[in-house]
Amino acid sequence: MISKLLRALFVSLKDFYKDEGVFLSAALSFFSILSLIPLSMFIVNVLLNIMQEERVVRFVYSKLVSFFPQIELDFIKELKKILASKGVSTVSLILYGVFSLQLFASIEFSLDKIFKNSRKRHFIMSFIMSFFIIILITFTVAISFTLTYLFKFFQPLGISELSLALSFFLTHLLPFILMFVISTLLYKILPNKKMKLNSILIGALLTTVLIEVAKYVFTFYVLKIIKISTLYGSVSTFLALLMWLFYGWAVFLYGAEVIKNIERK
């Protein structure tokens, strides 16, 4: 079993380049930058309309930041001010969701290419599936928000071990679980192809682990090796964000290749 998995990992790396994974990752990075603000605004305002809780903004921002390396990203910092803006109308909320759809349509296209899926969904069906994914992600964030504040509310005083465990869960495990759940949803729902759940879970777990590990490697690489701020000056933060998004999507598509090869076996 282990030898087959190792072989699938090696073959998937070759397939990633053969299926133009580099170019697909670059395209997804571009659409991610365009969709990051609309998608975040949509999630925040849906939760605010449901919960009427101002801490939603801080929570969504903190979890969004946890997906990125610990480097200075002014673009992400400015996002907090945008998320806290008031007076968003229903029409604007709908537009945020519509603007976010292009990213998921691009993910669907990339996954279909990797899975060699020739049966394309109708445009309307693809639209519905992409919007369904956005709603599921919003629901997942809502659950994590509720769990976070339930833990803090019921946290018993005077039990330091339990307090440390809860702090570790909220700081490290919860972002990991969120990434794993979102990756699983994308792998399972967006491709127009039936695949076994255990293959999808393996691919999603691999993707999540590689991204979490890479946060530290990427931070060291950008700050210590290439010293991007010295090399590119004022545009260094944007380039660092773009590089990280490219890596993240490359890992995501590599995970799709692993799922494909596990399904073959």
C-alpha cells in the first residue's frame, strides 16, 4: 500500500507538468487576487446578516491571515478595513458572490483538465455548483466561528492544561481543519466526475499538509534567501502574495493529480 502511494506521488509530479499545471496555477493565482476581496466580503456580510455579531469580521480576517505565511502582506492588512465597512446592500452582496464565481469556474476547468474529463457541465449548472461551493465555505466558516466562541465561553477557569489545549486548537488545528474541509469540497464537488471519497481525502490531506509546511519554508525563502523586499522594493509585498498563491494552487493541483493516480490504481 505504501509503495503504491509513493509511486502515485512520483507519477503525479510528472503528470503535473504534463498537464500544464504550472500555467493553470498561474491562472488560478490571477483569479484569486481578483476574487479574494469579493469572496471575503460575501462571507463576512452573510454571517453578519445571520449572526449580527461584530466579531465575525475579526474572526474571518484572522482565519484568512492564517492561510498565508508570516510575512508582511500589506494587501491582506488592508483587507481588514474593507471587511469592516458598513452599509452593504443586498444588491452589493449578490454582486460579491457573482464576482467570486470566476475563481471557482477556473478551478473547475483546471480539475477537469487534470482528471481528463471531457464531459463539461452546462454553463448554468457550473454557475450553480460554484455558488453552492461558496455557500458551503460560508457555512464552514460559520461553524468554525461558533465553535471558537463556544470554546471561549465554556472555557473553565483555573485549568491551565485545558486552556493551552484550546489555544493550540484555535491557533493551529482550526485553520488546518478549515483548509482540509475546503480542499475536500473543491475536489469532491467541482469536477464533473465521480471519485471515491477515500482518494479525495488522501489528496486533500496531502494538499493541506504541504501548504502548512510550506508556510515556514516560504517565509524563510522570501525573507532570508532572495530577500524580496531588497530586490523588488515597494512591489515586494504584492509579488510575495502572488508567489504564495501560485505555490498554493500548484500544491492543490498536484493533490488532484495524486487523487487521479490513486483512482487509477
